[in-house]
Amino acid sequence: MSTSLSTSGSTYGRPPIASPGDAGPQALCAREPRVPAERLVAEMVPPPRFDSVRFDTYDPDPGQPSQAEAVTVLSGFAAGLGGSHASGGGKRRWFAKKAPAAPVAPRGVYLDGGYGVGKTHLLASLWHATPAEPALKAFGTFVELTNLVGALGFQQTVQTLGGHRLLCIDEFELDDPGDTVLVSSLLSRLVEQGVALAATSNTLPGKLGEGRFAAVDFLREIQGLSAHFRPLRIDGQDYRHRGLPEAPAPFTDEQVTKAAYATEGASLDDFPSLLEHLARVHPSRYGALTDGISAVCLTDVGPVPDQSTALRLVVLADRLYDREIPVLASGVPFDRLFSEEMLNGGYRKKYFRAISRLTALARDAKPLVSQ
């Protein structure tokens, strides 16, 4: 499986700072990846950032008992997925409507909590701990799952995932009714074939402490599937910023450009041009857009102009975070990318997540600038 990349027509918008003969950094704007459908399927595994995580590498906050409880519950859930894949009578035992004689744990879990409490870490740990071959387990974000349906078609996606032991869905999104209905229908079909489910979503910071997490919305939107999920509430602060210094202030254009030329495998783009380029690349290809990139360097970062552009940037931020690619930038700080209207609108969960992740990646990029 290969990904073709076009690398012509690059313009950075700034004069390069490099010695004669230096080939210079790459440009994301010059890349036009073509991703075959089989690659989308093959990549439904925990991303590089979460490839080595396990339950015993999760560091529960002693002040938040729900975090340690989640580890215990999920460890038991994974152990319960051993044995042969359910079929026939197995499906009826897993999801029978008749009440069992003794309480049993649902064959689906929903991790509910705020940003940075380790939900993705726990979800990936569940994937790793489930006693099944990797080919019988699937892990992907909600967006990646909808992209897979778009690439394969609904029936082929059901056939592809129907033989799996477990499907993990990170960042389950409820803000697009059409996509929610699509995924809910897909999960219903997979449940019929005995696939166990696990999902995460986010609670807005403003909702923390109100006793109303996203599980209420999640269970309502998936309707008939709600009986199969056990909600696990996970309290806590954003670990990406807990006890860490403030994110570095944006650097100058010159600093960013010099760092790009000094860093092997770095890309260099001016932010407005990158936003325009993202509109020409399908979001399912944003991961491939960063293939082989060691750091993303951006000049002239400013507020995104509209909602469609902002949502594309969110997807790129997720793929950069998954792949642990530092982001070095000049211009405005990342917490000023989205307008107040956006942060108070229907997609606000996505924007808060993007700010949190880009801030963490900016912190990772700070050593790239020579002092």
C-alpha cells in the first residue's frame, strides 16, 4: 500500500533563510496525497502517540478516584472479550433483551470526561489489552470511521468490521445529525454481528462540576444502542497542561524559517496558504499529508476566517497530535485561532480540543528554536 504525493508548485510566502545548495524544508501545500481505501482500513489501530500505552502506564490523579476506577473497569472489560468471536447464539447472549438472572456488564463502554483526562490513553490501552489479533480489533476517530464509510460504502464497511472482536471510536461527535445517524446505524449492524464497542467524547470545561457530562447527549443520540453502553465518568484536569509551564509565545517569522531549514524533515508553510490548501485535500488524507514530516513550521498564523476552515484545521490538529509532530509557529497564539462565536457555538468541543492539542505541540516544538 502506497501513498502518492505531488510536490510541485511550492511557495512559502517568505524568502528562505539557508546556505547555498540547501534543499530546504518541504511544504505541506505542495502535497496532494492519494490514499487507497485499504490503507484507511489498515490504519485503524492506535496512532503512534498511543502505540505503547497500556493500563499500567496510565497515571491516575490521586485526587480523582474515577480515573483509577476506570482502569479497573476497563481491564475487566478487556478480559471479558477473550474467547472466540461471538456468532449465532453468542450474539444473543451478548445483546439479549431478556434481563439476565444476575447483573452483567454491558458489552460496550463510553468514556465520558473533559479534555486531557486520558480518555484516549485508556481507549488505546483497552485495544492493546483485548486478547485478540490486531486484525480483529479496530481503533479510529469518529471522523476516520465516517471517512471509511465514504470510501468503502456502508455495506462493505459492515462486512469489513463485522468480524472484529472490538471497535474503539475516539472523539465520538454529536454535532452533525447526519453523521451521527450514519454511525449509529453502522454500530447497530456491528452489534448484531457480535462486535463489542468502546467510545470516548468530551465534556466542555464549562460543564465540569455541573453534574452533567456528555453521556446524557451520547446515550440519547445513539438511541437503541444506549442499553449496550456503560458510561464511565472520568474527572480531572487536562494532563497536557497540568503542572507545566505556559505554552511558549509565538516566535518570529525569521525564527520559524531558520528552524525549518535547520530541522531535517521539517515542513514550512505560511498559515493562510495552508488553510487554502486544506480545502483542496479531503480530511481523510490529512494523515498522509504529514507522512515523513518531523515538524510543522508555520508563519503568519492568524484567526481562521470561517467555520468550514476551522473544522478542517481541527482535523489536521488531531492528525498532528496523533503522530506527535511538533508545531512551531509565528503570528497569534493558538488560543486566538477561533472566534468567540465559534467557541460558543455548536462545534465548540472540537475547537477546545484543537487548542489543547496544538498548545501541547507548540510546547514540544520550542527546542527547535536556537537560543
